[in-house]
Amino acid sequence: SRTLDPDASIRATDNDAALARLSAVQKGYIEDPFVKHLVPRAHLQPARPPLINIGTFVRSHGIDLLVEEWLLMAKASGKKAQIVSLGAGSDTRFWRLETGTLKDEFVKYIEVDFTEITTKKAMSIRKSKEMNALLGGAQVSLNYCVLAGGGTGLRSSKYHLIPADLRAPPSQALGSTLTSIEADEGPVLSPSLPTLIIFECVLAYMSMEASSTLLEWFIGYASSDAGVLGCVIYEMFNLQDSFGKMMVNNLKARSVTLPGAEPFPTLDSLVKRFTDVGFSAGRALTLKEIKRTYVDQPELERISKVEFLDETEELDLVLDHYAISWGLYIGNGSASTWGHW
Ligand code: SAM
């Protein structure tokens, strides 16, 4: 129960994220043929309100753009990319990328979440012929982590699903798995390849200390072999005003607290988080700005016709309390390829 295990309410947020994605897919806002395999009884799930669906569309669009850019920059630099999704939950980005035009631009896609979540996800993936086939069949091994026992994750040549608590000291927990060298292969994560780490709606659930330590670990690892590191973070921010407080209270009512969200009242504070831990540069935009500036006009028109939306003012308020921020660490001065990100 939640009182016995305070992390249960944090893990439950994955279900919310998956249902929101499913709803946006079923209504036609976004395309994702895989999410239905990860949500039990997908066809029976109720749709989310239009406002949530539009938010899911903008969030997904913004992160997709940054991931695509990362893969194209890697290509321009002559290297293959790696992607690490921390707190990946039921995300389907690996399968969407693997069936898209940029599939040859990345060599590793690593997902990390609590053991309970990765165990469930590993099971759903194994049950889906479609998802399994994209892992490269025979290479799939069920016993990712010897210590954690069997069936808690997945490993293929490209896709890895790793159980770990992101708050644990990286050098002992996640970091030791990512740097471990197996048989005649290199480490799971290579320090010399351009690596993009993604925290989609995850860092708010961790303390600032824990997330800083984790970000510093990734920078340290990249710097150990002249690597380039990018980081995309999506989260609520600006929670100090009355609307923000209401959002926080809604979560508290479900036992979810946001220790990592408090210090970020502004976009500048989100950028400063990157430079404080050693990134070379950072940028941040609200979902409201992303919708206005980074969604093409025909797409905006299409979205506006999907459902009738009464609460346009409320939509802007909601979108103003979510941000996508991104940071860049350049180890060996290859600024020409990466500098504009
Ligand atoms: N990133 C996914 C998405 O956007 O669809 C899931 C987001 S969900 C709101 C938050 C996820 O972060 C959950 O799956 C949760 O289990 C995971 N998470 C939160 N804190 C974590 C921690 N300390 N260690 C591992 N996973 C964590």
C-alpha cells in the first residue's frame, strides 16, 4: 500500500502518463502504434479531456523535435548516437524511432525505471510480437541484471531495459550497470559517443541533490572519453503561483510530492540547473511557447479540429506551467556541430 511504500505513488504516475498518451493516440492527436501493447485493456480506457490531449501532443512534439535534432547532429559529426531514457515508464520512443527514418543513427537505446515498472514492461514487450521483433529476436536475454534475478529487464544489442532507483548513488547503482563490460562487447554505454539523456516528467519526484548527482555522473562519464552529452528535461515548473499551487495540491491528494520541482520558479532557473552541474549551455521553453513557435500552422489547424475545446484560457495556463529544457556538454570542443542546439 502507499503508506508502506511511499514510492508506490511515484510509480503510479507512469500509468497516468501511459493513459494520457493512449488517449491522445486514440483521438488522433499523435501516432503511436505501440502504446496499446503497454496498457492493459487499452480499448476500454476512457479518453482524457481535450486539454490534456493537447498538452500531450505539444509535449510529445517538442521532445520528438529535440531527439530528431540530436540524431541528425550525431550523423553530421560522423558518430552514432546513444539515447538513455531515465524514468522511462511505459514510453514507446524506442519503437517509434526504430521504425522511423533515423533508426540507423543510434546504436543504443537504454531505458531505466524502478524494478516493478521494468518487470511489467519487459513482460508486455515479450507478449507483443510486433515490439519483440524490433529488438532483434534471438538476442533478447531475460536476465538483464544478475544481482536482481531474472525477468526484471531486457537486453538486446540495441535496446536495454534496466531496473534501478535513480536516487541511489550512480557509481554503485545505475552507473556500474552502464559501465559494465560484457564478454567481448564494450560497456553498455560508451563514453565516447554522443549521448542524449531524457527525463520526461521524472526529476520532480527526486530531490535536487539526487538529480544533480546523477547529471554530474553522466557528465563525468562523457568527459572521461571526450564525449558529447545532451539532456532533455520535461517537467512542471512555476508552481508558486495560484494555478501552480492547485496543480501541486492535486498531486498531493494522491500522495505524490514534488521535492525536485520547488526550486524552479522560472525558465532561467531551469537553464541554471544545467550550468550549475557542469553543462556548457542550456535552454528552456514553456509548452505554450513550443505550441506557438514550433508546431507548424497546418498541424495546429488539424489539432484544433480534433475536439471542441471550450477552455482556451485554461489551456494556456496549463501549458505555461510545463517546460522542456535542454542542456549540452561538449567535451572536446566540437562546438561547430553541436553549438547551436
Ligand atoms: N517518462 C515516462 C513518460 O513520460 O511517459 C514516464 C513518466 S512517469 C510520470 C514517471 C516515471 O519515473 C515513472 O515510471 C516512475 O516509476 C519513474 N521514476 C520516478 N522516480 C524514479 C526513481 N527514483 N528511480 C527510477 N524511476 C523513477
